[in-house]
Amino acid sequence: MKPTGKTKSDFRRLRTERTNAATYDLDQKSSVEIARLINGEDSTVALAVRRALPQIARAIDLVAAGLRKGGRLIYVGAGTSGRIAALDASECSPTFNVDARTVQFVMAGGEKALASASEASEDDTQLARKEIAKRKPGKHDVVLGIASSGGTPFTVAALEFARHRGAKTIALTCNRNSPLERAADFAIVTEVGAEVLAGSSRMKAGTAHKMVLNIISTGAMARLGYVYGNLMVNVVPKNEKLTQRAIAILERATGADHETARRTLEASGNRTPIALVMLAAGVSRSQAAAALRKSAGHVRKAIAIAKPA
């Protein structure tokens, strides 16, 4: 596969690379004026995300379907995009109690690039193919490439490789008709426009893409039943704060008093979803665990399965 990307002249025409007329004299502003300008620009981000909601919903369905069949969600990115991807991926396991391999990230430059700049690796298409090949992408996997410009060679090459291997592929970018969009099955485009600081995609573009990844991962987990209502019922009570959170969730979800919720959580082996099914269906720990296995972890369905006829 040949390296893919935009020419220098194309790059300068990208909306995300343009100079923002509203902030041309940023260095002459007072602190409060700078804060107002940035805040004002940030207020447009949610609208840009809203315009992409149909494509985001499609991504949720695709990811949920893949995970249901044992697939994975694999993010790919470089620089700010890669760091945002790493953040969302790393938060999925503690939030939804899924295997850490279920949501992964591939970062240009590797994990060391999370803390230090590694710009040269963004152009390394050979490294991209090598890194994504390690994950052995297949037909149940969804590979989501993130690049504000839509032209990062590392991300484009990784998506091309994954698609060739049969994975479903999604592009997340801020510019239409990009190489990344062409490499993917479909694209989510959040058109945030010029940044407050020209070209600094850690700002509006980064905010938009964090929003989108939060929606996709949370939406997919909700579709799989790993939440109950709007409660984080798969939380793992590994410390006192999380134990109290789990007890509060059980109280809200079932109407149980604090002591009953606490005792049931303890009886469940400190497994919040098992405790919830026990309380909601009035069954034993083993019955609750069996119902959750039968429902593939879908808490609401497990309650319905476990309830006596």
C-alpha cells in the first residue's frame, strides 16, 4: 500500500488549518478576554457534533454488533487524536467492567508518545501496518481512525490495512473528503472550523472528538445492557469510594435500603450486576450469575430471566 496524504497546498486549505478571524489579536488580549474568546469558540463544538449524530448512531450500532459477537473496538490515532483515543479506551474497562482488550488503542509512536511528542511517527505508514497487524483485525472488529485533518498517513494506512483484513472501519475527522474518509467504510465528520490558535487541533477538534468517542463507547455499552437505566451497574468496587457508589446504585435501582444493599453486594462477591439481579429478581447469587451468563451480561434481560414466573 502506498503512503496516503494531502499535499502541502491541500493541507493549507483545510478548515482546521485556517486562521480564525475572531482571534487574530489573541496575544494582545487580557486574560479574561482570552478566556471569553476560547469559551465562545468551544460553545460551537456541540453543534458540530450534533450535525454528525446520524453517523455517530451508525457507529454505535456497528460497535455494539461487533462486541456482541466477540469483536473489539480498536482506536487508531497520532498526537492529540491518539491521546484522546487512549483516554477513552482506558476508561472503558473500569466503567463497564469489560476486558481491557475489548476497547484498545493504537498510537503512533507507541505508549511513550502519550506523554511526549513523537511527530515523525505520524508519517510512518510501514509502522502503522505493523502495529495494526499485531491486533489481527477481523470481521467482528471495528477499527476507528481519528485524525482532525483527515490526512495523517499513519492513521490512513492502519485503516486501509484493517479494512483489507475484513474489519469494519470508521473515520473520525474534522474535514470532509479526506484520505481517511476514503479509506473507511464511512466517516463521522465534525466540522469545527478554524481553531482559536491556528492549527492547534488539541482545542476544538480535540474536544469534538472526545465527545464523539464518549458517545460511541457509552452508547455501545448501553446497547449491550452493561448499564441499567442511566446507572453504572458494572462498576467494580475496588476501593471505599467505589463500594459506596455501588451501594448507592443498588439503592437507586431497586429501592433497597442502605443496609440491605450493602449486605447483598457483599453476598454477591462484590459484583454489582449480580447484586442488582439478586435484589431486583429476589434470587440467589448463583441464580443471578446464571441469568447474567444467559443474557451475555445484559443486566435488564438478566433480571427478566431470573424473575420467578
